[in-house]
Amino acid sequence: MSGDIICIILIGLAVLGIIITSVFWSERLGKIIGLAILFFVLGVWRFEMSAPEINAAHIAYYNNQEEMSFLGIVNKEPDARDINTKLTVEAVGNYQGKILVTVLNYPQYHYGDKLKITCKLQTPKEEEDFSYKNYLSLFGIYSVCYPKEGGVQLLSFNNGNFIYAAILKLKAETSNVISKILPEPQASLLAGLTLGVRGNFPQKVLDDFSRVGITHIIAVSGFNITLISTIVMSILLTLGLWRKHAFYFAVLFLILYVILVGAPASAVRAGVMGFLFLLAQRLGRLNYSANAIVFAAAAMLAINPRLLPYDVGFQLSFAAILGLVYVYPIFVKWFAKLPELGLIKNIVLLTLAAQVATLPLLMFHFSKLSLISPIANILVVPFIPLITILGFCGIIFGFVYWLFGWIFSWLIWPFLTLILKVSDYLAQIPYSFLELKMQWWMVVIYYLVLIGFLVWYNKIGIRKQEL
């Protein structure tokens, strides 16, 4: 469809939205429909505006042409893999735009390095079930390149933001401390839990986690951060702190956690959602927090509208948080007669609520259904906050002197080993995992049914209160 036709359709929809909103302003349904149309038009317009103009000054203009040289600065933490490292490079000098440059692991390059790169620029690939081009557009990247040996020359270093460089240095040193105080694969698991790092994770463990549905525990997601912060707040309340003081400590923990993982945009977004959930708990108005979460999500989309269609992490975090807001209170009522068992019951209900809200998205994007996932999460997730807290303590001791951290790590090792053993055992159970893709229309039906149930359930609750 050409740009002119899209423009005409958007103008027509905008006019329709204004008319409906104006005529039916006094009626709730008409007002909602009119505003929904207007926000849809604004969203499409913002999405179209987010794409850069690819002209001769933009580095992507030279995609799929002859080999060329350009200058650039590494502007993100290098993503080290088993056999190579991916550098996000911001072009400087004669060009603008970002490039994802894949280099060998050695020599190592760092955030803030200024490089001269010679390579053939390429447009990111698009395949039937995954568009690398769309995914990289999330980060403003429209070109990739794979320099030959000698194709990258280090010109200078320390050209980045010194505060961000200090955060990345702290993260790297923390990762080194973990590798000193724990053996593998427990060290990689703790690094994944506390830093969201997957670089050294054995593929066998990653496959097991995927099969049993617990990969989320090593991701810096809104759900993970919210869960950990909520448990920290619950522990502080159990220890006798006032709710106000527990809230402040939990928020401080959340901020330090986001900084420690390197403060990437995904962690900052997750931190904002986690903060809003904690604030709702602090105010005792869990349901009203949905307004703040939706507002925060709208603000994030206004900044980067490509998050909604292309960022699976954003979709899962948003769905999981809304699951905690709307589904979790229902589970609390349904299972009120079950024993608390300390914090275990609360953790299990939080996990199940998030699972209910994210299940169709997981099946849509990853074509996987882990039948054993609820059991695996019940067995594993209750240990995550404890491991995270003990892990941070071990890291602090390790910073003082690695031997202190090594001694303390023996408190963490049994729990990390337990998670690895549980995932290994459950992954071997026949039919614990199915290759099953949910189509987009099934996802829509699932959420319509879920929303319909929640609306019906809340109306029943309001009627009972009125009686």
C-alpha cells in the first residue's frame, strides 16, 4: 500500500474519530470508541515518523554495495558470544546512523572505543518466521557488517559517557567476582539471575530452561524485577519494618539492580513497571495501578513505537505486570484457605498469575508449550529472591576479598545446583514440552476471553459489596 493511500486512510480515520468523539461525548461507549480511533491514528503516525530518512548521509544508504570504510564509536556494551562479539557502532564523521558489527572475540573492544571499520554493509535479513531487520530497527540499527581480519582498527578509547562507562565497568567486575567465587555452571546461573548475562551459559542448560519454561528467570524483564522487588518488600515487612520503610528499601534495591545490570533500555523499562507495581502495593490500590502502568507503557511507545510490534520482552513484561495487577488478586481470593508457608504461597500465586497473562504470547512468538512449566516455576521461582539476595551478599564479600566471597558462596551453591538439577530432571520427562504455535487470531481470542472474565468477575465482586 503506497504512502499516499495510507495518509488518506489516516486522515479519514482521524476525521471519523473527531466526529464520533464530538457527537457522542456524553455517552461512555461513543467517547471510548472515538478516542480509541484517534489514538490508533496517532500511534500509526508516530510509528511511521520513527523510521529515519535513508539518504546519502545515512550509513544504511550504502547497504549491499561495494566494501567501504567508515568511522564509528562503540555506543553500547559489546555482546560477547561463544565465537564472536557483536558491536553496536554509531557512525561519526561523514555518515550518521548505527551499524551492528560482528567481530572475532579477540582483540576485545569496549564501550567508547573509536574504530575505523572496513566492510561491506548489508541490510539485516528477513526470514519467514523472524525479521532480523525489524528487530534491529528497535535499536535504530539498519545495517550489519562482518569485517574481514584486519578490517577493524582501534583509533582511540574512552569516547563514551563516563557514567555509563563506569556502570559497565562495575558490571564487568561483578561478573569477574562471580566467576571467582563459584564453579560452572552455577557461576553462569548466578550471573544470569543477578546481571541478566547469558554469554557463558551452557547451551544444554539453556535448552533445559526453555523446555521447562523457566528461561525468564535469567532475563531482565518487568516480571522478574517486579517479582524480586515484591519479595524483598515482603521479607522486609516480615522482619517488622513499616510498609513505608519497606517500600523505600525495595525501591532502592530496584534502582541498584537496574544499575548493576548495566542500565540497558529494557532494564530501565522493566524498572519503571516494577516501581509502579510497588507503588500500588504501597498505596494499597493495586487495581488503580493499571492506569499508571498503561500511561507508562504509552509514554515508552511514544518514545519508541517499534517496541509494541517488535520487542517481545516489552510485550511479555507488560502482559506479566497486568497479570499481577488483575489476575493475582483473584488467585489470592480463590486460594485464601491454603496455608501461607511463609512467602511460598505468595510467590507461587504471583508466578501463576504472570503465566496466565503471558502464555499466548510465548506460544505465538516461540511456538512452544511447556506442559511442565507451572510445576517447574513452583519448584524454582520461590528460591530466586533468596538466591538473588544471597548472591548480592556474596558479590559484596567477593569485592572485599575473593576468599570471603568464595566461603559465602557455599550458601548459594546448593540452591543454584537445585535449580539446575530440577530443570535437567523435568526436561527429560516425556511430553513435558510440545512444539505448538498459537496463531495471532488465537492470541486475540484468548485475551478477549480473559478480559471478559476479569470484567465479569469484578462486576460480581462489586455487586456482592453493594449487597
